[in-house]
Amino acid sequence: MIKIVFSFLIFTFSFSTVFSQETVRVLQYNLLYYGTYPSFCPVEVNDPDLKEGYLKTIIDYVQPDVFCVNELGDGNTYAGRILDNVINSDNPGKFKRGVSTNNGFSSIVNMLYYNSEKLILYSQEQVSKDLNNDNLARIIDLYTLYFNDANLSQTNDTIFITFIVAHLKAGSSSSDQLRRELETAALMKLLENKDMPSNIIFSGDFNVRSSNENSFQNLINYTNPLIRFYDPINQLGTWYGNTNYSNIHTQATRITGQTNGGCFAGGGSDDRFDFILISQAIKDNLLKVQYLTDSYTVPGQDGNRFNQSLIDPPNFSAPANVITALYEMSDHYPVYLDLNVELVLNNVKIKREEAEIIFKNPIADFLDLHVKWINCQSLSIEIINLTGSIILRENINGENGSYYYNANISGFAPGMYLIKISNKEGIYFSRKMLKQ
């Protein structure tokens, strides 16, 4: 074990800490067999070259920072084409993407693209089996990103957001509903096992017709309330065939007879299949990320599409070229929302103060911490995991600027954590801790 001594200088105005608000726009979209061609949807009626143009029009209109997709052809080819030919075509290198995943038998997969000027990918994992150890219809992908804070090199402190992207089993039969129930149960068990009551966005094509379906109840009424999800617009009920929800229906963009030979779903707009859900931390702004009220939007959906197509009656909810692109691109409407992210701009004070934190690193079971910070009567300590969850918070008192703190952390999972120390004025610093 090595005893680590961190000494550093803190500069703050004594009256306040300065924060900035950054907005992150999240777009969810089912791309309708983009780069894969089942027999009922051949390339002749679902040409990826044409779709790239339509998708670029939509991306330019929405301007997302995070783009979550379903129904992308598996492998790297089409994931790379979207990145190079669509999202980065005007600004090469700005956006990056996750790693392509697949379960080996599905021809369509999920993907996440992100603005690397704002966000950095920290980790990626998948749920591929249900709690019975049976394969899911399609993999559920989890991407954890952290904010590319300009002060990161000084503070070693940033904000994490996990994006979960899923395309749940389609169909309305009892067996289809059971498959979806098992899929969301597996996801929630993973989140519970990982102790992840943190900033989480869960988006995708859920293929549910009512919030009462067990698969959806797993998400919003899970037995562990700390990891439940919330509908940011609180529009729960039976969505299918219900005009009360016509302004948030997301399928279908076309009516029967205009489906390109069955490639596109028909019947007009009468289902809410596509969602962006938020965790409690985002709903209540617990970890510096908050849903921006009234930002939840279904582009092209003006509420006049019930059992009608996206283009008839005439649709003036977006520019004409965007309406055309939405109609030609997919049988789903996209969904987006905005997040407010609170960043510390700087910490300056009238005079220079030196602070010091001493602890052994790495740590097995017990944390023994000594903090020296002059001109402070009380401090708070937080231990934060790398998904942004605060797993320990205590106030500590000391004398003459010297503070001692001890904690049993034997129950912590092995890995990297942040120790955050702050005073009553909100001035803080943080350092990394490795739990063995």
C-alpha cells in the first residue's frame, strides 16, 4: 500500500461558485432496415444511398448531441457510413460512435453516436440473455459517457450519463409480451446488481401498446424504486388506437397501400412504440443532469396524423424537406429531448489557500482519510462511482483546518471511485480512489 498525499491550491471568490448550463440533445430513431434487406424490404424500395440523404436532412434539422438508433444493419459497414456520410459529412471527426454488437442471429442492431466535443465514451456493455439464460430477440446496449469538461484536467471531476438503447421483441401475442417482459426484467436486474441509481437515459423501440404491459411496468414500477424509469411527459395509459395520445404516436408514418410493397408498416399513426425514458436522478436533478421541461418532441407529429400518413393531410409542423425526409426514411417517427447539464466553470477565491488530502491507495476494506484545509470549519465528503452515483455522503468536523474520516468500504465493488471534498460555500476538489 502507498500513502498518497495530494497537495493543491484552490482559488475562489468567497461569495460563490460559478456554474454554466450546457444542453445535450438526445435523438432516438428506428431507421427501418438501414443496410439490411429482408425479402419484403429489398434494396430497391429501401435504398441506403437515398436514405443517407434523408437522414442528413433530419439530423441537420434536429441537431442532436447523442443519436440512438435501432434497425441498423449489423457489422461496421453501415454504422460507419452513417458516421462518415451523414453525421460528420460537414464536420469530420466531431461525432464518434460505440462499438458494433450483435447476438449472432439478428440482422439488425442498435448504435449510439455522440458529439465528442461534449461527451467521451467511458464504457460499453450489453444484455444478451434474459433471467432464464435464453437469448434476447436483440441485444440491449448500454453506453456510459462522461462530459468533456474543459476543467477536467484540474478537477478530475465530471458528470457521467449512461444511455441504454433497446429494440424489444415485436408483436402483440401473449408470447411476444412475455419475451418483452423477460427482456426488461434482465435489464433492471443488471442495473440493480451494478448499483446504478444514476443519470440514465433509456430509449428505443419498445413495441408496447400500453403502459400496463408487464415489460413497461418492469421499468416504471420496479421493486427497487431507486432504479425506476420515468416518462418525462407523464403520458401513461393505453396508447394504441387512442386519439388522446395522437400527438405522441410514433408509428406508422404511412397508410395501407403506401408501404413500398410491405417494407414500411401501414395503417397510419396509432401507436406509441418509440420512447426516451429518464432515471430519477435526471427527473429530480440529483446529479447535475436534468430533463428540460417541454423539450420532449416527436418531429413531424402534429397531432393530426391519427390513422393518417405523415404527409396527408398536409403537414406544416416542420419544413417541407424535413417532412419529406421523415416520410421516406422510416415507418417510425423519431423522438428527442434536451438535458441541462450543470458544469463548474471555475473555483476562485480572494486569496490563495492550500489544501491537502492524505489516504492510502489502493484500498481494501477501510478508508482512512486526513484532510488539511485552512479556514474551514466543516466539510462534506462524497464517494462517487464512475457512473455518477453518490454511494456515500457524510459531513465531517475538524479543528484548526484538520479533518479525519474513517469508513468501512468492504461492501464496495472493486473499481475506481472519486472522493469529493467540499466546504459549505460549495468549493470542492476530488481525487481518484482505487478499491481492491
